[in-house]
Amino acid sequence: MASNNLLNSWKEIATYLNRGVRTVQRWEKIGLPVRRVHDGPRAPVVALTDDLDRWIRATRMAGVQNRQDAHRLIIHEALAESLQQSRALRSQIASLRESEREAVKRLLGNIASLQSNCGGFLDVPTTRRPDSGIPLSRKSA
């Protein structure tokens, strides 16, 4: 799928869809996702290739013949895609949080090692991070 390429005329839209200009103009009546730059039936149109691809897939699968059904299918597909992206992001966030916890543990271990190796020369105050769940103790030299 293209990444939201903008098409700026009926001719560009028709070429992208491998159809005639008149055909894609008729498809506007059953929900082809085009946007008019100004008000009126003769106003210039623009469309995003992602929207057109989504509309074509939805109408082919369901045999849509009216604007409301096409719009509903497009919204449903966009929602499903958003949910999939959301799940992937949640998984990435969980992984990043775990990586952060491990990095904090290693850092705290390195600080403790430095403190013990340097005797009293290195006095770094330590506190507990509320969200880390890692207890910290302060060594006194």
C-alpha cells in the first residue's frame, strides 16, 4: 500500500485506479473517498491513495452499492488497522519498560560497585525510584 500519496485531479485518480474519469466520478456517488477543494459539483478534487486502496478493498469484499455501506466498511477497516497498530505499540512499550528496568538495575549495580571500590571517595546519594520497585541502600564508609 502506498503511504498517503496525494492525487490532485479526476484524471490522476482515474489513472491510479485504472479506470476512466467518468467511472470514478460515478463512484464518488457510492462513496469513493475524494475531497472537494471548494464547494460545488465542479470543484477540484483530491484523494489519498491509502483511502482509495481501502475503499476498493472494502467494496470488492462486500459488493457495496451505496455510500453509507461503503463509508461504514472504510471506517471498520481503518479502526481494525488502528487497533492492530495500538497492540503493536503496547507490546513495544512493555518491551521498552523491561529494558529500562534492566538498565536501571545494571546502573545501580555499577554505582554500588564503584562505591565499594572507591571507598569513601565516591559519595553518590541514592534514592528509590517510585516506579522501579528496586530497593536501594546507601553504604556508609
